[in-house]
Amino acid sequence: MIDQSQNEIAKAFLEQSRSAAQQAYGAWEMVMKSQKAMLDSMRSTGAPFALAADQYDKLIDYQSQQYRGALEYIDKMISDFQQQLNKR
């Protein structure tokens, strides 16, 4: 059986995982924004990158949705652990 201290440790690990995910996504997002700025500047000079830039936007949107979904799941798990801790 899982005791209270194990629940607290698991909850702490989930919170740390959430923070690490936020930091990793923030770094990834900065790289992606700089690449998008480069594509946008190339497109504004007349280079035929419209389709590539549009596909890139779709990729960014998809990645953002996946990230938000992962954080929502982590938040749910943290909440579940907190409820377990409150029951004890």
C-alpha cells in the first residue's frame, strides 16, 4: 500500500516535472519564434516561402496544443495526488 510520504513524494515529482516541461517548452518556443521570424522576413522580401511558412504555423499550433494537453494532464495528476493526501 502506498503511504502518505510516498504520495507526497510523487506529487512533488509531478510538480517538478511540470516546471521542467514549462522551461523546456519556453526554450523550444524561443527557437521556433526566431525561425518563424526568419521565414517571415524571407517571405516579406518576396521569396516563395508562403506554403512553408503556413505549414510552419500549423506545426507551431499543433505543438502548442500538445504542450497544453500535457500540462493539463500533469495538473490533473497533481490534483489527484492532492486529493489522496487530503483523504489521509
